[in-house]
Amino acid sequence: MNPFWMIFNIFVILSSIFGDTTILVASIKYKAFTLHKSIVTVIQHLAVCDLLSTFGYIADVSLKLAGWEDLDHVFYKEFIVYLYVISHPVSFIFPGVLTTLKLLIVKFPFHTHLWTKRNAHLVCGFIWVFLSLVYPINVKLLSRNLRDSSGLPPSFYIRLEISQSLGIAGVFVAFSIVIVTSALLIFEAVKVVRKRGDRLKLEGLMTVIATAGVFSILFLPQGVFYAHYYHRVIEANGAKSAQSLFYVMEYMLRANVMVNFFIYSLTVTSFRRFLLERVHQLKAIICCGEEGNIARLKAIICCGEEGNIERLKTDICCGET
């Protein structure tokens, strides 16, 4: 592997583990997202999906480096591949859920009581369960008549073609939902401002639009690949341009698992404030370095009492008891 891409992969993996874990901890334990509860719920599912994708990728690469990729190992074949493959389609469906949900909240503000945290979990849970069943059923159908590398029945190729077509259709449906709902969301938000004369609350809107926009940019190479190059790769055994696009697509997909943390850091004020507080607390621990004070600061970090943070820092740095 090229050293640049190796460094890039390491950066993506570390950023994903740190960023997505921080998102989950900040939203679940510290309630650091001052957005609609249903929106925060979808954000949490996106973070879980990105973590699963990252750990699946790590496990996949680790097993290959260990020389197990050619073994018919149950753990490798059934769990790692399953984990990695399932998180992929889920990751490009949830941005569409996010934009659709925000559109409904803006368009029907008096019905927001219907979009509870519980209902958002139910919608996301249904998507997880549905896609978790699609993959094994698809594999079972494709491999039912698969005996060896030769003499495959025509029904196998028919099912393979159907499976590929459904995958391509799924990619473009996900793109279409994100693009259409994002455009309608902007239109409805502007209309609400003009009609009511209220100032538009940009925080939630910018978070959803930025998430959808970055998703579209990062997944665009995959759409082009499937639409234009897929059959050329199969028939010509790999054209140069198609192979180059495939690698670009692969690394952009890898980058998708880490970008949400940076998006929320820029667009969600409460989340940014949460991060800054933790950075200041860490600096105080490093600078003051006294065991007793470190224990006290750790207690404050765990309890999250904002009012005591500045006072405690002052006491420590000034040597007051």
C-alpha cells in the first residue's frame, strides 16, 4: 500500500473511533446536542454505524495480515464480512432519514410531538433489521446452486444480475432521497421565515444540510462507478480508468466514517462548547499535575458540573483550598 494511503487510513480509523465515541458519549450521557430529540437519535445511529464499519474494516485488514483471508474461518466469513457489509448500506440510508425527518419537523411544526425519541429509534431499528436480513437472504439465494467454480446453472447468473441491479438501484434511491429532501428542506425553511417573519434557527438546519451534502460528495464516485464502469470492469477484467475510480471511491467511503464529528463540531454550538470544556479540563490536569487536584478534576469531568469547573480551575492554579 502507498505510504500516503496508509497514513490516511490510520488517520481515518483513529478519527472515527475518537469522534464517533465522543458523539455517543456527549449525546447520551451529557445531552450535549441541543437539537430535536429525534434528530439526535438518528445522529446516534449514524455514529454506531460508522463505528461498526471502522471495526469491521480493522478486523478485516487484521485477519488478512495474519494470513487468514483464504481460510474458511466461521468468524471471518460470517461475522466480519457481515458486520462490514451491513454497515455500508445503512450508512447511506440514514442521511436520507435525517433530511426527511428534518423536513417533516419544519413543514409540520405542530405535529412534532409525533417524532419522539422512541419513534425515531423504531424507524432506525426497522432499517437495521431489514438490511440485516437482506444480506444473508441474498447470499443464500446466490449460493444455493453454487457447487464449484464450473458448471454454474443459469439461475445463478440471473439472481446475480438481479442482486447487482438492486444494489445499483439502492444507491441511486438513497442519493435521490437525500438531494430531493434537502432541496425541499431549504425551500420550506425559507418559506417559513417569509411567512411568519421569524428568524430561522440555523443550527439544526445547517447540521442536517451539511451532513447530507458531505455524504453526497463522498458517495458520488460510487454512483458513477456503478452507473458507468461496473460492467466494463467485469467484461474487460479491469480497465485502468475504472480501477482508478474504484480506489478513489474506496478511500472516500473510508473518509465518510469520520466526517460527522467535524461537521457537528462546526455546526452544533452546544457540542462545540462541550468539547472546549473538556479540552480546558484536560489542560488543567496537564498543567497542574498534582495527584489530589487530578482526582478532583476527574470527578468534575465525570459529573459534568459546569458551574464548578471554572472555580475549581482557579482554586488549583492559584493554590487556594
